[in-house]
Amino acid sequence: MHKVVKKVLVTEKELKKIIKRVAGEIEFDYKYTDFTMIGLLKGCIPFLSSLALQIKLDYKIEYLSVSSYEGTDSRKNDSLNIKTQIDFPIKDQHILLVDDIIDSGITLQILKDKLLEMGAKSVKIAVLLDKKEGRKNSLEADYVGTRIPNEFVIGFGLDYDELYRNLPYIGVFDQKYLK
Ligand code: IMP
Ligand code: MG
């Protein structure tokens, strides 16, 4: 276990099982629907790559970079900075947003509204983790890997100060290493 990890919340083995289940749900729902998966950089990478390889359908994969927390600071305003251009079709498309975690729900809500405004036929959300107690709106993800308590976690895409995304498990970040 990495020294900055206070406790492992989801093991590597559990992650595999969880992702397999979510992939099955998505495959079932989109069997007869063309769709575009949009991964939110950078946290989506491990989840999206494991998930996408298991969904045996034909679909497009795109990425968007949106800004979120700095460090463990969860105070944020209601405006979302979309750093990359949406240079792929949205109008009349079925979109599946993929992210590492839904916390306040603000990022995903703003993005979802924007994509619907751009004419998306549907926008659904898949997240590996759901920190329900952190929610500041009524948004629910359509596909959830697992719910976690309101603690700052790292690993499997989730970072503290851009580090620890490569840990193969989800761990609670030990606040004594806060910079
Ligand atoms: P929100 O749902 O708009 O609050 O934002 C979710 C984003 O905040 C995620 O995509 C993560 O990048 C980041 N985030 C939220 N909780 C955590 C955490 O516990 N560890 C690391 N990043 C987090
Ligand atoms: Mg993120």
C-alpha cells in the first residue's frame, strides 16, 4: 500500500468485478443504439479503458478536458471550464459521459445541460464512484460502479495534485500529506 493511502476502499479485484458489471449494464441498454462515449480527462482514463474494452458494441470514443478541483479543495463555483473544443458531432447523438467520480455533481450537470442544448438526443452518465453525500444538486448517474463515503480518495484515475492516478486501487488519501 502507498504511504499516502490511509485505507484501501476498493481493491483491484473488486474494481475488476465492478467494471465488468457496469459494462454489462451499458451493453444491455445500448444494444440497439448508436452512441458516443465521452471520457472526461484526466480521471476517466483507467475506468474508461477497462470499461470500453468490455463493451462489445460498436461505438465512438471521444474525450473532453474540463477543469475541476485543485488539490482537495471542494469549494467551487458553478461555472465549468471546458478546456478542449467539442469538435465532434453532438447533435442527434446519444451520449454517454464517463467520469471517475460524481461528487457535487456540478461538473456533470453543467456538461449534460450543454450537450442537451447542443442537440444531443440523450445524455447518460457512467461513473466509477459516487460520493452521494457531496452532492449539491439532484443529479444521479445512470451507471454507478460503487458508492463511497464522503472522503477524499485517490487511485484508478483519481489524483491529489496530479499524483497517484496510477494506483491500481481506490484509497483514502491521508490528510497528513496535504500540501
Ligand atoms: P463534481 O461532481 O462536480 O464535484 O466534480 C467531480 C470531479 O471532482 C471529479 O471528476 C474529480 O476530478 C474531482 N473529485 C471529486 N472528488 C474527488 C476525490 O475524492 N478525489 C479526487 N478527485 C475528486
Ligand atoms: Mg475529473
